[in-house]
Amino acid sequence: MASLLLFNKPFGVLSQFTDAEGRETLARYIDRPGVYPAGRLDRDSEGLLLLTNDGQVQHQIAHPLHKLPKTYWVQVEGEPDKSALQALRQGVRLNDGPTRPAKVKVISEPSLWPRHPPVRARKSVPTTWLELTITEGRNRQVRRMTAAVDHPTLRLVRARIGTWGLDQLQPGEYRVERLHLPKAPFKASPRKR
């Protein structure tokens, strides 16, 4: 039986268990042998990170082929207008090619924990919260997408991956779910002559 660990990754924590430079890692929060991240979340991002003890589950969650939707709450600088939102919905061109279309809407500030250190605030520049859902996972993709429409990301919290959500998990907390997966179909290897 596969285990899936839903972890609320705090700001500043690497999505790995060891680091040669001594930065904070998952090892400080998770003392369960045999689980590994199914995907990544940047050090300066917060929120849902899935870990599992099953390679098949890890592949199904992390591999771009499966297009598992990932939903983020994104605090951006400024107030995106209709054309900026439409550009995100259609897909924006990044230096590594165009993104797939995203779902995006303006939301009220979500009820979140304080971030340490806090997001820098400038009195002369307003901020806006977006809910952004993507189906790919390029390096720093959400940050690059919002920058491409001239609204840099100030805070990024992953709220959901597929059907799994943060719910009431606080930073550094996790819960474990058991998954009952069908076995992969057996493929006979070709006979040698």
C-alpha cells in the first residue's frame, strides 16, 4: 500500500532532505524513512508538497505527461488588468517557449499564516492576489509567468495538486494518506531466439 504525505512546506525550506550548504531541508520536519518528494517547490515558495514511498505514485504526480493541475495563490505587484489576465489564460511566451494556458482569477487575500520574513511592502505600489492553476511544472514557472505580464510575484503559496489540498495544515505540518493503487499491467518481455 502506498503512502502519500501532504506537507505544508515553509518559506526558505528546500524540497530535499540533505543540503551540502547547510540550508534548511525537509529533514527538519519529516522523520519518515523511505518517502521522497513527488515534484518540487522552490525554496522561496510555500505550501503543498507531496511526498510518497511509491515510485509509481511519484511518477504519476510529478511527470508532465500526466498534466496534474497545480493551483497557487499568488500575491503580485500591482493590479493586473484584463489583458494581463487574458495573456495568462492563453499562455505566455517564456525564454524556454510558450506555456500552456492557465486558469486565473483575482481573489481576496487568502487567510494565511504570517511569512517570515514578511513580504516587502511599498506604500506606493498596490498588490493583488491571484488564484493560478497550471498543468505543467517548469522551473519557477509561475514567477516567470507573472513577470512576463509585468506583475512580479511577491508571495507564492501552492494550495492544491490534483485533488489534494492544504486544507488546515500549518507550515511545517503534514498528514499521511494511504493510497490503494491498481497494479501496473504486466508486460511480458520478448522471447529471445
